[in-house]
Amino acid sequence: MRRVLFVTLLLIMLASIAACSPGAAATEESVTIDPTPTLVREDLTREQSLLVARLSESLGVPVEDIRVAVTEAIDWPDGCLGIQKIGVMCTQAVVPGFRFVLEVEGKQYEFHTNKDMSVILPVEEPTVAAGPAESTVIKQLAANLGLQASDVSVVSSKIVEFGDACLGVAQEGVSCAQVVTPGLIIVLEADGVQYEYHTSADGSRVQPATVALAWKREGGIAGFCDTLTVFRSGEVFTNSCNAQADGKMGTLANLLSSAERSQFNNWLAAFGETDLDASDPKGVADRMVVTLEIFGIGSGEPAATEQQELFNFAQDLYQELAK
């Protein structure tokens, strides 16, 4: 009797151990993959077939139209399989897996997976949720460019500590208190062009950071000391030692006609970074020094007539805002 009881207890214990073993049953979160799935094409491996079938179903295209451009075995540095997303924490453990790139009608789709393909992550452009600071600069840029807020997207938003009270943007004639200022560097995109802004942490202070044109005039009989800074995002700042200490801020949308704004954008598209000098020759009494920098995205250089047009543009814009 005791022997029968002992054997019965032993069988119960062995059954319990088997039920608790890792391979006994899949958890709710696990994904079961058929070890020998049907290949969607004879030229594909099991892993490639799985992705091609999934992309085919997602896009509604035949599997024959999908080309496998890249299949690469790789050790991912974290539990997110190398895909960083804002606000998502990743376990810091190496995960063996694969990197795939599939191509359909000239467009590529990248996927990161673990080794058994139970985790498949598409590589997408990171999205940034718009907080108070992001919402402020989106509204400002949209107004400057005459767009809807929905036409502006956030490319990146990074928490930083600026080394001064000017939020890290130096401007001619502006003094900055050397005090650490917490804030954000926000990059926006509209119509394929990117614009950088620096803000305070709560967005109450906004400083455009992508300079398009800088003009300076000093000296002469009248003793000029004037500066003009035009930002690609549409803000304009003027300063003069003979006027308001804090300068004046305006926008191209309010200061220029549509044709004038179009001309300015054409210059930026045509010219590269160029330094121009229209100063009086050295040695001239009461010498006037006039310089201009344009930070275009093109590769050309302004001809002599275009240089004069740029100087006239900057001086007229300064006078319009300084009224």
C-alpha cells in the first residue's frame, strides 16, 4: 500500500514539473510560428516568406511584385531591436535577429526581427507628440509661412540646457546673460524644408535658430550701428545702438509683399553660403562698413547686380521694421 502511494505521489510530482516547464505551453503574448511554413515563392527562405506574405497582405499587392533587397543577420543592441521611439524604454540586452529590406514599386520597407521571427518591427519615421512648446512653435511657423498648423510636422524635439539666456542663438548687438537655461531644440518641417527653433522648457520663450540672412551697417558720418537678422522661418530682428536697446522683431509675412517674399526665397534656393562686402575703401574718412551674409541652400554665387539687389533688400527691410 505504501509503495503504491509513493508511486502515485511521484507521478503527480513529475506531471507538475512537466506542466511548469518553459516549453509546455505558449503564453498569451507569445507568437507561434510554423517551423516549416508554406513558402510563398521558391526563391525565398522561411523568414523571407513570412515577411513577404505579411507585406503583400498589408499593401494588397501580389507576392511576385515584392523584391527582397536585404537580408542580414544581426545582433540588435537592445530589446527594441535597434528602433528608438520617443517615450519608449528599451531593455539593454543583445537580441540576435535579422534586418530585412523589401522593395515594392521602387519604395523600400525595412523590418527588424528577433531570431525566431516572433517579434517583427517595421522601421518608421519617429513621431513626436506635440507638447506646449511644440504647439507654440508650430503655430508660429504656420502663421509666418501662411500655412495651416496641420501642414507643419515635428521632426525632433530634444531637451537641452542652453549655456545662456539667449537660448543658444547669438545675434549681433544682443547681450546674453551667461546663465544655464533649460529648454528644447525643436526641428519642424513644412513643404519639405526644415526649421530649427530653441525654446524655454515651457515654450513661453521662442527663438528661431535657422539664420537665412545677416546684414550689418556701421560708421559713416551719421555713425550708423545697425543690424538685421532674417530667419528662414520668417522672423526678422533689427537692432541699433541709436534706438531701442532690445531691438525690434517682425515677420516677412507682415513686412513684405508676396512677390518680395518669393524673390527672397528664390535667392535662398539659388545661392550657397556667401559673404558680401559693400564697405567704403579702407582709409576713407568716416568710412562706412556694410556687410551681408546669406545662408542659402543652393550652390551659386550672386552676380554684381544681384549683390546690389541683396544689399538694397536688406536696407529696405531694416528701415521698414525700424519705423
